[in-house]
Amino acid sequence: MSLYEMFDIFNNRMEKIGTASRSEAHLLGLWHQTFHCWVYRETDGQGPSLLFQLRDAKKDTYPSLLDISCAGHLLTGERVEDGIRELKEELGLDVSFNALHSCGVFVDDNTITKTLIDREFCHVFLYECAKDVSEYDFQVNEVSGLYFINMDEFQQLIQGDIESVEAEGITLNGSTGERYEENRVVSLRDFVPHQKGYYDLILSEIRKL
């Protein structure tokens, strides 16, 4: 990630109006595009589980929190289809764009701090993958771990019906670089905050599939 990466900039009707650096886009709250892909798998008798990445502790936003399986910004001149590079870079998945299921565009207007205003047109996709969590080759320095969480339990969590869920996954020892299996109990404060409507979109689309 570089603060000098260049983004295409849009008005609030998603019409391109220019370009700007990452730092300028976030400082001024300029609309830009991102690629999101949620990976899920079917578990016998338990329904689908969602894959969450654990953000690296050195990230400038939301360090050490659980987030979307795979996400990244689209750079100047990139098409939505180019977003599949994020799956390869972050998770080691070599996937055809045609293998993804589109959930459409989610409009996200998020003021994180006075100098970090994130206005995104999020192109959201789903990808079903039967791999075990240990088989993913995740990107060190961006991702510190990967965890599966039962989808029904996660929905209960975001609705406030339960206070915590169990996440089953693999994490990275920052000192040795070793990866080891880990189960952890997590609550809402352990996740990057997203609008409930965003999660509702993801969960309803998975159920349709």
C-alpha cells in the first residue's frame, strides 16, 4: 500500500470526474472504488461459514480487527474485473472473475477521523471455496490470520441476539513467522465496523445461492 497510489475519482452519481492520490482521496473525502470479495464454504449440517481476515497490527486503519475476506482499492484505469488480483495477493487464490457472484455496488460513506474520510463505491462479490483455512497462502504484512465463523451465528451477533461467537482459524506469530491453528471467542468490538445493511446484503445473497 502506498499513499501515492492514484485512484479514479467520482461524483456521488458514480460518474468519473478525475484522479487523486490515496492520501488526497481520504483527506478530502473523494469518492473512489473498491473491490470486496467474501469467501465462504459449506459445512456439513452447519450451513455456510464466512472467512474473515485478521488485519495486520501495523495497518493504519483498524489494526488487529477482523474484516472482509479480501478487499482493496481499484487504481486509476482499473476495471472492476482487475480486483481479482486482491484474491491472489491476499489469499493466494487464483480465481477467474467469472467464478465470482456479484452482489452489486454498496455505497459506503464513512468518516473515520477528521483527516480520514472514506467514501467508496464498493463492488461486492462472493466466492465459494471448499479449502481448509490452513490451505490459504495469506499475505504477510497485510493479513495476520484467517478465521471461519458460522454465518447464522454471525448474523445473530450483528443483530445483538448473542454477545460472542467462536472463530476457527489460523494466525501468524509475528516474532517467528510461524502459523498455528487457533480458535478464539470474538465479539462485535473485534470486527471492523460496517453498516448493518452491508452485512444484510452479503448474508441474503449467500442464502439465495
